[in-house]
Amino acid sequence: MRTLKITHQHLQRQIIREIRLGRCTSRGLLADELHASPSTIGLYVDRMIASGFLEESGLQQSGVGRPKRLLRVVRDAGWFAGLEFSGGILRVTRVDFDGTCAASFMLDLPMEISRAAMLQTLGDALNRLRAETKMPLLGVGVGAPGFVDAEQGMVRAALYPSDPGWKNVPLAAELSALAGVPVQVCNNLNAIAYAEYFNPAAQQPMEDFAVVRARKGFGFAMMKRGQFLPGAHQSIGEIGNWPWPLPHGPVGELHQRLSADAIWTRLAGTEPPSQMKLREEMTRFASLTGPAWDSLVSDFTLVFGMAQMIIDTGEFILHGPLNSLGQRFCEDIEKRALEMMPLLANTPLKVRHTTLASDAGSQGAAMLAMDAWDCPE
């Protein structure tokens, strides 16, 4: 009985996902893509139309046969909230049922904040979003830095806040009790990867990529064949804890070399500005040349090259202040990779900047909740 329920929920989610992404816009296409009988798909679609979550948007005549009845999700059927915090900043986004980003704002947070105060801040942010719409809130997604057990909704160990109470925090359960809806929790880089996967500007969803972000720390989130690689301990991609530099022994950790603050110090020789200003200010280095630039490119090349030999991803997508280093930064890494690791010619290293805004983490967190939502019985 449990297996049937899981299959039922999974099929519903897949139908909604395929229609949202625009890959399947009719019952027939859904049946082909999801390897289900047309009658089964028809029953599910009709039920979701009756519930007000899907609607028919017209007819499409293609060749011979009856025209296809086109489907789309109903934008005002409800909304999802996305909350993402890291490095003293809370980003908040409201995403409507069709995946449209409807509202977004940002709040400063103290570098040390207690568990109770953070929960209250998250609750206040949700209330602010609720006040802006009459549609029902259907779910909440949270992106948190550090080691996150997504299945249990547990923040095992946070890189931020630095308060010692932020260990083994059942954030999903605590926030769900406050918000009255299901809550999904993931690492904030995984939240960004969700935003990339559902990026409306993409011509088609990417199936293999790695999100790279440098803020106070440094890490990856990886998607393979349209699925996340969480790892056995929910900590895949936490490479900021690598000992670095590798050729000379463990003299430090990678995040001390490639975090946004560390990059600024390497290139400017001064203390970095606040996280709020860092992305804008780092544009001054986009035309920089010389030993400091070459050293930075070499470090990124070594990290990406070693990772590529393990994960063989389609592309590395840069987020955060890394975007401010310009297109030349991406091109220099790709060129240096072939010099440092000639075998990468067989698995070419592709590096690009994201097209998403700085609120990608909160957008992705909302989309995580959106993707996990179950149509009510």
C-alpha cells in the first residue's frame, strides 16, 4: 500500500513538473514521456483540472488526427515561499504556482543569531509575503549553509550562523509548525541548482551541471541526469574543506583561498567590503592582469579540473561575486585547464556565469517546495 501511495504522488509531481517546464503540453506527450498509459494520465490530469491546479489552454493541430488539448498550470492556484540565508543575509522569494517569481526581498542578519531568533525572523518573512497576496501558501523551501540532511529536514552543522546552538536543528519541523504548511530544507547551493534547473530563460532544462558559489565559504552543488547527487551523508560538494594547497600539504582549507573574501584580499591586497557590496565592488578586477590574477585562475583551474575528472559534468555555473570577474575569467580557466591537464580534452571543461539574479538561492528554495508539493486527495 505504501508503494502505491509513493508511486501515485511521484506521478502527480512528474506531470506538474513536465507541464511547468514546457516539455509536455498535452496528455499524449505526458503519457509518452512518463511511460504511462494514456488513460492513467487522463485520469490524473482531469482530477487536477477539477481541483483547479491545471487547465486546458487551447487546441493544437499537428498533422493528421484529432487536435491536442494543450495544458498549463494555473498560476493563481497558490504560491510557494523560498528562504535562503548565508553570511549575514536572508533572501526571501515568492513563487506562484506556475513557477513565476512574483516577489523578492532581502534582509540583513547578524553574524551571530540564536536558533529562536532565526526561526522568528523566518516566520516574520513569511508573514510579510502572506500579506501581499490572497492566494494560499502551499509550501516553504529553505536553503541553509553547511551540512543539511534534506530527507530529515535537519541542519546537522551550519557554517552560518556561528551560534553553537545551530547543530542538529530540525528546521523543517520547527518552521512547518510555525507556517502551517510542509517545509523542505536543503543546502543553499542545492537550492541554487534548483533555480538553474527551472530557469525560465533556458531553452531546455539542463541535465548535467555543477553550481559553484563563493561567499564566506566555497562549494559545489551537482546535478546528474536531472537528479541531485546528495551523497551518502548529504554533504557532497563541500569541497571548501579540502586541505589547500594540495601540492605542498595541508596548510589550510580551500575556502580560505577561494571564498569571496579571500579572492578580494588576493586581488586587492586589502580587507574586503561587506557581503552586500562585495559583488558590485569586485567588478573592478574584471580587467586585471598579472601574477595575482594568474594565481587565482590556476587555483580555480586545478579545482575544476580535478572535479571534472570525477563528476564529468556538462558545465560549471558560477554564482555570487564570481560573476563579477567577467567572461575573461571563465575563458582563462578553460584555456588553462588544457595546459595543466591535457586529458581534459576528452571531457572539455565549460565554465560560464549564471543568468540568474542574486536571489537565485531563495528562488530555488521556493522551487524545491514547489517540486515537492503533492496535489491534495
